[in-house]
Amino acid sequence: MSENKRVGLLEASIVLIIIILSISVSVIGLKISPNIAILLAITLVIVYVIIRKLSLEYINKGIEKGLQPGIIPIFIFLLVGALISVWIQAGIIPTLMVVGFKLLSVKWFVPSIFLVCAIVGSAVGSAFTVMSTIGIAFFGIGSTLGLNEALVVGAIVSGSVFGDKMSPLSESTNLASAIVGADLFKHIKHMMWSTLPAFVVSLVVFAVLGFNNSQADLSDISQVSNVLETNFHVSVWSLIPIVFMLFCAWKKIPAVITILLNVLLGIIMIIIQNPSVGFATIAKVVESGFVSETGNQQIDALLSRGGINSMMPTVLLIILTLSLGGILMEIGLVSTVIGAVATKLHSVKSLIIVTLLSGIGVNLFIGEQFLSVILPGNAFKGEFKKQGLDPVVLSRTLEDGGTVINYLIPWGIAGSFVANTFGVPTLTYLPFALFSILSPVFSIISALTGLGVDYVQKSSERVP
């Protein structure tokens, strides 16, 4: 860090606290849009830079560096918007809904979708893909059953995040193991110390919350199925894209290509089902979303969604959030606080807990899950090694405090994606995103009890 960028610990801490308070009060207290809240925070940082007489070039450099890790997620989100609309028109999501009505028990619907999303997520390795495909179908079924929509979204998110976290195909899982130099599969196995208890408790709670929670009449469900079968191409052949998506995951095809191929497959199915449909019509659906016109108000509200344009609010929030994070990193505020804290930790318990809290803090300040793994990982890696801890202890802690928490942050990339996809605000579904809430809890329990805290060597400097 240059002299012009050197910031003291107290000063950096005060500025960060002011920023997070301004965002929290704006979003939670005043109910202001996260976009405006983040823009206000950026303004406050710029004012700080001017008062501190730091180079204004740090603003532009920070924005540029901050946006770089968001380019791929932004492109993925745009493709996901197209995928949702195409899969609805092609009858893929309606088919999943009809199949779900026939196979899933009403009483056990909530824990069932948690399990299914967890299994599919483990195979696909992308929580976003699971939520935007079968997640949309499950959300439609849950709404038809009269279930609490926030509860349904919480179960979908929890299962999808578990699958993403435990999949060797997941970008975040690979990142966490790579950043600390741990073996990928050893990292996944070690995560079971916190992930398995969180999974079991989530499953039990979802079973209790979802049992007999339905207000739907069986005749209503039958009517919805009939409307879907009448207005959409509901067929076993409509499940081909699901199989193809799993095949892409098995072949380890990157997410961008996988989603794009599935969009193209969906378009081909639309043309086969209705050869008279024009390219302009399909292009409009891809861009602006599918508009359901079944005459059934409930179904039309559920299935009129998707399109590239629908993802623009999320894209805008990503741009603003990453810009804020980039500026904070460029002027050294985040690294100053994390670096100072890292050098003052002398016990294994405090080291693990503070690393976990640092990941949560980065999520709050920057709103980007990859950076919530990278920044604490680099800052605390030396201290974990000094204590003789196995690298997988750090990689697991980074996942528990970084990856899963982003889904709970209204201005976070993952949190805004979920809210935009299902139309349920982040703070509304947050209490039901049990897996994301419980993972750091069991990680702290692991640190306090020593269960799952493995060492590679003895260290005379280690303090329990």
C-alpha cells in the first residue's frame, strides 16, 4: 500500500461502520431500494476520499477492479433470465409443476423440495441454476398449495446452497479449496463437520414448519394441473433439458455454456411444438420474458416471468455493490481492518471465529461471495499455518462465513438474485433460509469444542 493510501485501523473501522450503518438503516429502516442505499454509500466514500485528500484516481481504479469479478456472474444472470422465459414457454417448468403435483406429498412438500434441490444442486454445482429451473417450478407448486411463499423460497435456497457447497463442480467450493491450497475432495469431506448438522436440523425444521401448512383443496390442485396441461406442452419429452443439464454438469461444462446450450435447446423445443412461431416472437420472450395468458389468474401471475430485462435490477445492484467494494479495497479500508485483526489472534478458537466473522463482514460491506472467501482467506492463511492447522479448517470456515451468507444480504449478489427470481424480498425469506443461518452456527460450535479442527503438525505457539 502506498503512503497516499495508508489508513489507520481506528479510522478504517469507523468509516466501515458508518457505511454499513447507512446501508442497513436505508434498506431495513427506511425501506429504501438497495440500489439507492449502495449509491449513497459510494457517495459517502467519495466524500471521505476528498476529505482525506486521497487521490481521486482510486475511485476509478476501485470501480474497475471491483467490477472485474462480477463480469461472469452478470453474464450468467442475463442468460438465466432468458432460460426461465424459454423453459416456461417450452413447457419444461409447467411439466415439472404437473409432475410435482402428482409425486410430492402435500404434507411433506417443504422438506421434499429441500431434499430435491440439495440432490440436484450437488449434481449441477450451481445454486443459481437450480433455483432458476426446478426452483421456479417448486415455487409455483408451493404457491398453488397455499404455503407461505417465504418458507418455500427458504427451502429452495437452503437445498440449492447445500448442493452448491457440497459439489465438486461448484465454483465457490473450488475457490475455497484453491485459495488455501487444500485438496478439493478433502475440503468437501471436511465441510461435513458443519454442513451435515446444518442439513439435518434444517430438514427437521422444514418438516415441522411444512407439515399440514397447506390451505389448498385437492380439487384446486387438480384444476391447476388441468390448466397447465391445456395451455402448455406438458410431456415426458419436456424433461429432456433437465437430463441435458445434468449431462453438462457431469462433463464439467462451464456454467455460461451450460445455460446458453439449455436456452438454445428450449428454443428448439418451442419451434418443434409450434413450427409457425416466428423468430421475432421468440426473441421478444428471451428479452422481455414470457407472458402467460391461460385465463387462470394464479397461474398467469406465477408463470409470467423471465427474460433478460427481468435481470437488469439485479445486474444494476451487482454493478453498484462491486463498485463500492472495489473502492473500499483500493483505498485500503477492508484490508487494513482484516490485516490488523489477523495479527492479534493467538488462539485457535478465536482465529476460526474471527475468520468466520470476517467472511460475514465482507459480505455485508462488499456483497460479493467470492471476495468474502478470497479476502479473509489471504489475510488469515498465514495465521492458520502458524497454528499448525490443516488448510481444510480454513477452507471450511471460509465457506461457512462467506459463500452461504451472501444469500442473506439484501444488497448481496446472491440475495438480490433470489429476491428478483421469486419476487420475495431477501429479508422476508431470510428467517427460513435455515441452512445459510445454521452453517456458521455449527462452524462456531466446531471451533469451541475442537470437533473437526484438524492439525497437520504440532505447534509450540498454538493456543487452544
